[in-house]
Amino acid sequence: MSYVLNSPQTFKNDALDGLAAAYGRYLRRLPGASAVVSVSAPAPGRVSTIIGGGSGHFPAFAGLVGPGLADAAVCGEIFASPSATQVYRTIRAVSAGAGVLMLFGNYQGDVMHFGLAADQATTQDGIEVRIVRVTDDIASAPPERLQDRRGIAGGFFVFRAAAAAAHREYPLEAVERIAASANAATRTIGVAFEGCTIPGHEEPMFTLPAGSMALGLGIHGEPGILTVERMAAKDLGSLLVERLLEERPAHGDRARVMVNGLGRVKSEELFILYRSVADELAKGGVELTEPEVGELVTSLDMAGCSVTVVWTDDELEELLSTPAATAGYVHLGPFAPLDRQPVPLDREAGSEVDPPEIGDRQLAESGRVARRALMAMAESMRELEGHLGDLDAVAADGDHGTTMTRGMDAAVQAGRRAGPDAGAILVAAGMAFADAAGGASGALWGSGLTTIGAALFGGAGCPEVATLSAAFTAALESITRLGGSAPGEKTLIDALHPFVRAFREAAAEGASMTVAWQRAVDAAAQGAESTAAMPARRGRASWLSERSIGVEDPGAVSLAAALAAVGRVLTVPGS
């Protein structure tokens, strides 16, 4: 458990503040964002690399920022993705004209929030952003589903290779290629002996029977896929290497190995395990180059460890030997000191200073309607907060109601400071929603609102039905791409898809706004109702998918209710 903290709510930011204060020779806080930036970034004309994910994994992610390694890390709450707004601010802060590559583990929240931030940076600022997801965990999906695997400790090698290429001033395409190649060559498997404990809690996230261990653990408190009896280090090393060699590539005659501690397995024990791992790989004819042994990707205080193999070629070997200096990892070498002062980070990219509110009289007609629509949605979410939480608690963590109210309240506040038209207001509201709500809902709603807003930019009068139809279609495409969901998987798509389809059909018939909206709202409500018969296929609810049968999806219900609330605004005279 955690013994030294001020409050669970401030744990992340307190830790980042202390990290920056202690290791200012390597990194500094990005003002106004939950991120740290290397003293060597941004470097004009060079690709910038951003890594990130939830807190609780130190030294990943913030402890791997510094000269020779990542240019920035953006950190979410414990085991939760950072919001798209935090990622977007970090992109703007480190962009230096040659593009940005973002690297993170393959988790739904990270995929959506980093993806939304990349979209915003590209469309709003013209920054070329590429993404490589880490998928090294062999226990999380079979080889034929490599793209579905989680990213765990092997991300260290992927970050290291990409950052080294960027520091050598490779172009963005080459840095992306190297990161993707390193990821494709990396495999990890781990074992847990006892679960971790979230700050502020006294009980671990899972326990195991005495004398047992769990094979195939994750790094967010997931216990593993198979419980077996504990064994001697030589036998454990043999077991883990056997699993890793099952996916040995044709060129797999040379590799680097990392034996990683997850928080409570200490260095001496890791060295014992490494000896066994190295012996087993040597028996298999694998030449080992530079091993890494220590805590590089942890899971708070989890009692566990993992073994990672990255199959290398000459290019990857050279990149992984590049000197680096960070708070959590130092690789010695002829590192050249900076020949300039670090670029100040007190510019707009990291600013959290809110602009003044804009009065309704200063808005275009479309802006006034957009504000009323946001307020109506927020009121609807407050009324449904308890019900949405109950629906979500059946197969997930029960926070959907509070997530939606928090996101909508933030959207309303942002809408009061944006204008003059609906487009500007909805873009601001979408980013604020994503920042405040977090998680999958935050990213999806943020994507939808910002996409609609982008389609409506500059429109002073209320948009025509056909214009809105096109905007809704674009939002559906954006949300579908970001979330990877399809109708029938028990998500908000099951309400959004019929809404967009019905609205588009009504627009084609020349229906009025009121008629088109009502038809679409009815279709959304029916779509939300239909989710009761579906097992969950996406998100946390998918882990207990059968339990969700008979209960409507909270995301579909909240979306349908929000759309109905907007419909009531649109029927008010003068709207």
C-alpha cells in the first residue's frame, strides 16, 4: 500500500511535481498539463517523441523523459489514460516542425485519447502526428491477433529505439518505422505473486492462494490468465523463456532481454531470475547483447516480475545502445552537453488560464442555440446520473453517471468562453468534455462534439438540416474509427448509428429540423433499448459480458437522452 501521500486525489500531480523538482537536470513540468518535458526538447527541426499512459508505472512514463530518450511524457491518473486535452497540450509544447511520434500501450482509453489529441493537433495546428501502439504482451491475445495485445514492459525498448532515432534527426517516417519494427520484434510475459494496492486503499486489487502465482499478469492490477504453484527461479525462468520462444522469428539468433520488477520483487531476486533466463536462451542458441535488469515498468507495489525479449538486428542494436539520461534510466556513453538553454515552456501550449466568458449578445444565432443545447444536455445528465451509474455497475465500475455529468458540466463552462458561432463553441466543449470526463466516454464524446463543431465553423445562422446531417455523419465516422466499435457491440454506437441514419433519411426527404430531429431521437431511443439484449463486446463491461445481458448500455442510454434534450431546445420558438 502507499504510505507517503497527501491525498489520493492529488497523488499524480504531487508525484510529478516532486519528480521535476528532484530531476530538473533531465526534465521539467509542462505548465498547465499533467506532463513532463525533456530539457533537450523541443529541438528545432527534429522529430519529437511523446510517451504516456496512466500513473503508477514509474519509471514509465515520466521517468523515461530526458536527453537521449523521450521528449515528453503525459500522465493520467492511476492506471487511467491521460485526457486528450493533456495530450494535445503536450503535442503543441514539444512540436518543433518535423512532426511528433506518440507511443503508448494498446489500451482503449489511451488509444482514443491520444488519437483524439492527434486529430486536433493535425486539424487545428497543422502538426503531423504519428502513433505507434505497443503490443508486446503475449498472454493477452494469441499470435493471430497481435493487434489486440496489451502493451506492457516491452514498451521500454520501443520508446528507446524511437527516441534514439529522433535524436539522430531521422525524418518522421523513419522514426515511425523503427518504432513499429521494434514493437513487432518485442515479446513479454509476466508473473504475479500478489496484487498491487491503489493509493488510499488498504487491500490489494487481487489475492492468490498461498504458494501460488499467476502467469500472464497485466500492469493495471490484472491478476493473470493461469494460476500455478510457485516454483524455483530456475524453473520459472525456463517456463517464461519457453513461452517467449514459441514466437521466435526466423531471424531470432540475437536478442536483448529485460527482467523487470513490478514494484515489490527486489533487484537481487531479479538477478537470480535473469541468470536462469540467460541460461535458457543460451541453450536455445540465442546470443544476448546488453541486458536490462531492474524496475523499468512497474505496477505500484505489485509483487511480480516480467521477462521481455526484443529480437534485434544491427540497426536496432545501435539505436538501443544510444546514451540516455533520465530520472529512471541512465545509459552511459559520450553524451554531448547541450549547446543552448532549454526552450521555455511557459507558452500557450501549456497554459490553463481560462479566457473570459463571452456574453450571449456577442454570439451569432448558432452560438446561442449551441449553448442552450449544451445546458440542456448537462441538465439531462444530472437527472440521470444515478440511473446511469446503476446501469454501469452491472458489469463495469459504475462511474458512467458521474463521468457524464462531469464532462457535460465542463463542456458548458467551456462553451461560455467560446464563440461566436456553434462551431467554435462545440469544438471547445468537446475538448473540455474529454479532458474532464476521461476514459472511453470522454474520448468518444470529445471526438463527436469537436467533429461536429469543425463542420459548423463560421456559420452564423442556425445550420440547415442537410448541413447538420453531414456533420453528424462525420462525427459517426470519427467516433467509429476512434473507438473501433460497430453496431451490435453494446456501446453508444447502437444509439448514434440509428440517430444519424434516421436524420440523414429525413434530410433527404426535405423534412424540417423539428421533424428530422424527432425521427432521429426516436431511432436513438430504440437503439439504446435494443442494447439490453446484447452482451458487451467493448470496454471493461466486455470482461463480464454475459452479466450485462438484460441491461441497457449506459453509454447508449446517456447519448439518447442527451439527443432528446437537444430536441427540446430546438422546438423552442426563436431557437
